[in-house]
Amino acid sequence: MPITILIRGGGDLASGVAVRLHRAGLHVIITELPQPLAVRRAVSFSETVYEGAWKVEEVASRLASADQLQVVLEAGEIPVLVDPNANVLGNAIVTNPQTTIVVDARLTKQMPEPLPIQPLLHIGLGPGFTAPTDCHAVIETQRGHDLGRVIWNGSASAHSGQPEGDPRRVLRAPAGGVITARKQIGDHCEEGEVVAVIGEQHSVISPFRGVLRGIIHDGLNVAEGLKIGDVDARNRREYCFTVSDKALAIGGSVMEVLLASPEIRNKLWDCL
């Protein structure tokens, strides 16, 4: 059985990892929530849950069930499963502790729950993980000097509670209710312009001039304070549709972990 890399979460950072590993010729599977809340949907494989199929920089994904994984992989696509608890790991026909690698890219910033199996390798992205206690390696996700650093003993930087860069760029729901977008990803926004409406009563306003880098899926019922969008002051539309520098860096770090152990390295290349 070839090595399988299961990525938990299909947001933009997880998708950047998936793109790099897929391009390297590895078998990648993604598990997601029934209603993903990714903001940078244009570059997130989580959008596959809503659309049935999706592409990130020409890398294709397809919504699949556990018994369809092999067919999708053989077609050169990334299977996306609605499986928030990673129950597929308990399916001996699909996954095997000797050939399964787990990358937890959900960025919950909390201590992870135990997995159904002990995988060959378990990699945690960002705060909440401590190596080697609850995973084999942690990757720093906070921008700065240590972004992408592999931690074999210890934890990533604690969550600051603040967004990176200008905090105004993050759009949050002013109240609970169903979101209706007034702008699409890649659209130009002027300061004070309405980007979305919550419950037809509460407007979400662009904080400055820029481009709408991301917004969660239309029609979702959101809670007050939830991150629902992101405005980019660089005002470069093309940036909305390509994997970010941060996601690419973290993808390279995951590859470093995969290649660090000769035993795992040999298994990876044997399966290609």
C-alpha cells in the first residue's frame, strides 16, 4: 500500500501544503467539515464540499466517499471527504498505520483530540500541538523569523489573539445571521463600501481601499464576531487566486518533516 498523506482541514494554509505535496507526486487526501468556513475560498480545497470539484492553481480536487478515494487518486486529483473526526483513519481498507501520515492543518489553536490510529507520522501546524507529546513534529505558522520552522521538541508560538498585519483587514460578523455577499472575491472595495450583509440588517463595511481577498461561502448562518472576510490593501487582484507565500513556506516545511527520517523517506519514494 503506498504512503497516504491525510490533511485535516482544507483552508488556505492546508491547501498550500496539499498543492506542494501533490506536485511532488505524493498521494494526498483532505478531510473537512460539512460546512467549511474558509475565507480564502478561491485557494482552498474546502470549497470542494460546496462545489463538488475545485481547483487551486490548476491542482484538481473532487468530493469523494471513502470507497471512492482510490479512483480519485488514480485520476490525478485530490479526494476531499466530509469527515471532521477523521473517521477514515479507522478504516483499515483505506488507511494503515504503517503507511499513513497525518497533517493536522485545521488551525484550531487547541490541544488535538487523540487519533483513531497511531499514524506513521503526525504533523501539527501552529499552536495547540506539543511535540513529541501529541504529535511527532510541530510547524510554526506565525509570521516572523521562525515562520515554517520545524519543532521536534516543544510547541509553536502561542496564539496572540490578533490577526497578522493590519487588524482592520479582518472582517467579522457584527451580529448573528445569514450572510449575503455584496462583493465577490477579487472585487475592488472602497473605504466604507458594503461588502456583505448579515441577516439583511447588519452591513459589513470595507475598512479601507483594497481588494476583497476572501469571504466565507454565501448563505451560511454565522455567529457574531466570526471572521467572515479579508480585505487586502495591496489591491492586487491576482493575489486572491494564488497560494500565499506563507502557505508555500509551510508546505515546504511539511516536506522537510517527511524527508527527515530515512525510513519514511525511502517509503515515500518507493511508492512513486
